[in-house]
Amino acid sequence: MFFKVSTELHGASTLCRTCSSGYWFQEQMELGDICHDCPSTEALLTSMPTRKTFDYVLVAHIVGDDTDQKTVKQKAFIQQLEKKNITVTRIVYDDKMFYGLRASNDMLENYQYLLKVSDSCNWCGDLRGHHPQTTRIRIIHFILEHTYINNGENLEELFKKGVFETMFCLHEREARKNLKKKWARWSALCKGQPITDIQGYFGEKVALYYLWLGWYTKLLVPAAAVGVFVFLYGLAFFNTNPLIKEVCQSNIIMCPRCDKRCTVWQLSDTCTYAKVSHLFDNEGTVAFAMFMAIWATLFLELWKRTRSRHVSQWKVFDWCEEEEELIMEIVNDPNCQPKKFRHSYLRSTVVLILVTLMLMVIILLAQALVVFRVVAAPLMSEGGWEFMRDHANTVAVMFGAVLHYLTIQIMTRVNRWVSLKLCDVEKTNSSAATERSFTVKMFTFQFFTLFSSLFYVAFFLGRINGRPGDYARIAGWRLEECHPSGCLTDLFIQMAIIMLLKQTLNNIFEFSVPWVKNRLSRNNAKKLQRKCGQRQKKGCRDSQRAEPCHTCNLPDWVSNYHLDNTDNFSLFNEFLEMVVQFSFTTIFVAAFPLAPLLALINNIFEIRLDAIKMVRLERRIVPRKTNDIGVWTKVLEVIGVLAVIANGLVIGVSSDFIPRLVYRYRYGPCANGSSLTHCMQGYINDTLSTAVVSHVAVRNDFLPNQMITDKGFNVTQCSYRDYRSDEDYTLTAQFWLVLAVRFAFVILFEHVVVMCKFIAAWFVPDNPLQVKNDRLMDKLARLKHELQKKRTNESKSTDV
């Protein structure tokens, strides 16, 4: 018989039938509704047969010499654990010693008593007399990390010195089998997630991650649908758009793209590029950017409601991780001293300076990628492959994106190491505070690593390159130019390549490495299982009270030992991956409307891939209690604000939406009263200026052989993208008008969208009314229960 905590909220209609309390649990047979404080419940718990299980396993290499320092330290550490009343069982397998660890009942009862008298954790849903395996694992894990031998070394230092090899908590066979059947299999790809089962096995922290990921994936459906509609809108006018026709049918001669060997070229040569640009730079992009900014706000607000509903059901609504950590400190050492809150201006200043230096290094790496594209484009245009010569700039952008992806993979490891070192400098007072600090630093570094290059492409590419006769250069190389159809396609190419490579390759490596390791270790486990089957006694199989023999425990321990290791970063890595994806999906979505669709497809597989990896291929992650996804909520809110700013700038500055708008209503045929032609007729030609070769400065930039066309004609002038006078190359009045309208649009766009975000956030409350009312009834029932206990105790005292 097994007991489980109910995951539903109950009011007065579900009070305990024995003592009218609101706290209750169900026995899977037919016990009815009774609370954990009833005498009936205590009798049931006492009479239930219990089967002892191990909470944790510690593994060490066997050293033959008893005087060896490793052996001495092993024994010293195990003795410290035994002094803390932890049961230790030793099993030898090959050249390894397996230590099975089990928490004592006194330790668990102390933990639950301290929870009951605490400020924030006093009603967490744990039953008195019933200790969930997740709680036992969490306590043992904390004790292991906070146990020291006589010379002051802790387990982490012993791992580094090879005294112990590894430690892990054990998977539970039946619960694991249930999760495999319901969740961790590819055939369940389109089914819902058993969040309650995940919470009961992996703890609230893991359950909230999958709850958030599932909610994020569900809300990506409307975003993906609107993105596909915007893409199809551009595709519908693919062949009829007058701007595309103007490029494809143009006879305009454009200036050379690079120095020395690049020659003049026909604008019509880039007909395909112009068509692709129109797919992602059209009128629908503006509406989609506004939609995604409001979508991000609604996603967060609705997520808060979903989280509130579930943490209320799990009885951890007011849970405080720092308070639980303090409780476990007392359980580990009743004479412990708390880590006091402290702040050092010197340490804060040092951390701030180091963070700034790190960000400068990351930005310099982004500039190195810019230099690579600047150098690669002219070299490719001089190559012998015709396709490479004709599309040198586009190929350079693609190679730059691939190089950017490789840089991301390398810098991810560097960023993690630096973030950990900075957290050591800060000296936070709890693990939860350290985790928050690490998360903020790591995400900040990753954000700059991922988006520095994209910000250059979005806001600087083609705007600081100068003009014929006065080109901007880096070490003698000319900066890149935008295509006459706009710069947005370069941003789209960069985003698409990084997003596809990051999601695809990361998932392949994430899954394949533990899968291969698991396949290679299966043979050893099967041999041990056969050995156990031959020796296993009937009492080991059938008796619910009997403890399994050592030989029967060993196969399970070894199979868990051979699984891929998990640590504090396991769940953090999953969160970071998804939050970075959220950034790609929202920040530059105006340049890539298909980003939500790619994210949706990836997440459908990501959920099952992570589930299979976590249940089948990895060691059990340490279950942790929490009531939120932590600082990630604040990070997502910051991303939502950045998305408004970035998309406003992309539309106003990067895209051709504003120049087209100004031309239509100020300079185009319709502005002059003509109705015989399309309003955008002549727009491409209007955005081009002319450079005359006879000008001294222009003649210095272009060699005579560069001004000869493919057909052998010598040209005396060429066009380039800018609003400049053909006589003195000064900026025209149209340039200043377009610039003013750009900034006016950005300000208007951001204010309107931010106002819509505030209205959406106000309109959707964080906590549903049902949750508030259920918590109110829950508190009322608890207070009545405590009052009834007090009266019962007083009556007993009077009788005595």
C-alpha cells in the first residue's frame, strides 16, 4: 500500500471525515478522506509494512593500502555521515566501493517539524509520518554537500582529489516505469504532460520547467500562425510587386562592391535577392511586430496564472527556498551558525568592473566577425567560382553566421566559468541567492554573445560604410554595403542560420551522447540482473517489510551509476536554451516572421527529447521544492521590453518601410497627383545616388578596369544606395525627412506598444480568483484545525 498527496484543492466539502480538518490524503485502496493528524491515520501509518530504500549512493575507488590518504579520507567522511545518524551500507563491485545512504526517521521528523513552525514553509503539503522520497533525497544531498572531515575538506574537494568518484540519487523503478509509459517516449509526442507525476518524482523545480515549456509551446501556436500568414502575404505579391519588377527590369549600373578587382554590376543581377527581401520586409511586418510584443506580455501574464494554479495545488504557494535551506542547515547541524547577509562595496565594484570587461571582450569578438565579413566578401568576389563571385556578400554573411555559431559554442563555456568565478567573489549567503546571481550573469554574457553581431547587422550594416570617394575602412578594407532592396535580408539570413544550427545541433548532441553511453553500459547491468535472479531469496521478492539483499541492490545501483551524470547545471542549461530561443522569437521577429514556427516545431520535439533524456538516459536529478521559475521570470520580462525597442528600431531604421512610406506620400507619382502609374513606381531609382568617375575622390577609389562592364563597355558613372546630391555629394533634404520620420515612428511605435503591454498586464491578474478563494478556505481550515487540537489537548489535561 502506498500513500500519495492529493494534487487537487479542496474546500469545506472535502474536509476530513474524522476530525473535520482540511488537510487530507488518500490511500490508494479504500481508506476514504482522512487527514494526517487523525488517530485513524496514525494507526494506518504504523500498521503499514515499510520497505526500506536507499536515498543516495556514493561511489569510490577501492585502494588496497589502508594507510593511503584516499582510504583514510574515505573512512573519515563516512564516519562523519554515520555520526549524523545516516545509515551507510557498503557493497563492493569490481574495483569500486558503493556506499548506500539512507536518512534516519528522526532526521526527517525534525525537518518536518521545522517546516511546520517556519514562516513560509509551514504548510507545504507533506504529510506527518510520511516522508516522500524526493524530500529524503533533498536532505541527504544537502548533508553530503555540507559535511566536512577533520582537516576541513568537503565532498567537492574530495571529488577533485579522487577520494570519491561520484554520487547520485536512485531512480524509483515503478515511478520511473510510469513516467516512461505516460511521458518519456516518442509515441507521446502530441499528448499532454503528466505534470503532477513529474512533480512527485522530480520535484517542483523540474515540474515547473516542463509546465513553463509546455505553456510556451502552446502559446507559440497563434504566434506561428500569424508569422506564416505574414510570410504568405509577402509571397502572394512575389511576382506582381512593382518594386521587384523595377529591380529585375532595371538597366542601372551599380558601383563596384569592393576595391581593386570588383567591377561595376547590373542592378537586375540581384533580382532574386530583391524577391527574398520582399518576403520579410513588407507592410505586414509592422503589424506582426506589434502583435508579438503584446503576445510576449500575454504569454507572461497567463503563465503567472498557470503557475499560481499549480503551486497552490502542490501546497508550495508561499514556499521560500532560503528558509528551507536554513531548516536543512539545522537538521544537518543543530549547532550551526547562519550565513549572515552582508554587502561589500569593494566586492560589488570589482564584480561590476569584471562584468564590464567581459562584455567588452564579447563585443570585440562581434567586431572580429564584422572584420571577417569585410575581408571575406572581396576575397570571394575575386575567386574563380562564378557563383561565389556573383553572391560574394551573401556568402560572406552566411559564413559569418556559421562562424558566429562556433563562437557561441566556445563562449558558452567561457561565460559559465567566468560567471561562477564572479559568484565566488560575491560570497552570497545561500545557494538560492548564488543561483540567482549566476543566472543573471550567465544570461547577460550569453545575450551579448548571441546578439552583438545581430545588432551590428540590424542597425549599423550599410549605414556607416561611407560613399564613393569617401569610403569607411577597417585596416584598408571597405566596410560592407546593404543591397539596394534593403538590409533586412542580411539580418534574416544571420538569424535563420544561427537558430537552425543552434536548435538542431544542440538537440542532436544533447541526446546522442547520453544515448550512446547508455547503450554501452547495458551489458554490465544485464549480467548483474541475471546474477541477482539466481541468488534472490523469496523474502527479497515478496516481503514488503524485508530489505533487499545486497546482491539485489547492486544491479540497480550499477545501472544508475552508468547513466549520464546530472548536476546543478542540468536544468539551468535547459532553461537557458529555451530563454535564448524566446529571445530569438521576440527580439528580431520583424526580420524573421518564421521564427515562432521554427521554435514551435523545435519545442514539440524538445519536450519529449528532454523527457526521454531525463527519465531513461540520465541519473535522477535532485528534486527541489520551489514555487516559481525564479529569476527567469524577470529575465523574460526584460526580454519583452527589449523586444519592443528592438522591433521598433528594426522597422523604423533597418527596414525600408519608412522610406517607402515617405516616397509614396511625398515624392512618388501619387503624391504629385498622377493616377496613371503605381504609387511606388520609380522608388528604387529614387533611393540611389550617382557617382561620377571624373570626380577626383571617386577616381581614387575605383581603378579604370573596375569601370568596365561584363560586356566590355566603359562607364563614366555608377549608382550607389544613399540620398546624396550628384554634384557635391551632400545629403539631400529627402534624407533628413526620412530620418525624422524614422525616429518619429520608433517613438510612436514603442509608446503605443508599451501602452498595450501595460493594459494587457493589468487586464490579466496574476492569480485566478479560484486560487485566492481556495487558499482562503485552506488557511481557514488549518486555523480551525489548530484551534481544535488546542482544545483537545486542554480537555485531556483537565481530565488528568
